Amino acid sequence: MLVPYTIEQDEAGVWCARARLRPGVGARGVGDTPDAALADLRAEFALLVAEGDTRLELM
């Protein structure tokens, strides 16, 4: 299953990537660029998948 994500820049200029895996469970990544935020999100997402034995992929 593919998981949609969003990337936005906050007021301080930091890029934030977010994905909701299921109600109450999500992952967040931050970085100086959109690519860095997405890489951080992917790393966080991988930890959640490993812990929950869930087979999901970011879109």
C-alpha cells in the first residue's frame, strides 16, 4: 500500500514532510531542503514499519 505524504516549509524556513500511516500513527521528517525532509521522513517511516511489521511505502 502506498502512503501519501505532504511537504511544507514552516515560518522559520525549515521543510517538514509528514505521512499518516493510520489513525493516530504518523511519521515526520525535517530538513533544510524538501529532499532532506523527505529523506528524514523515509528514515522515520522505515523505523515505524520495522517496529510494526507493516508493509507500506511512501508515494
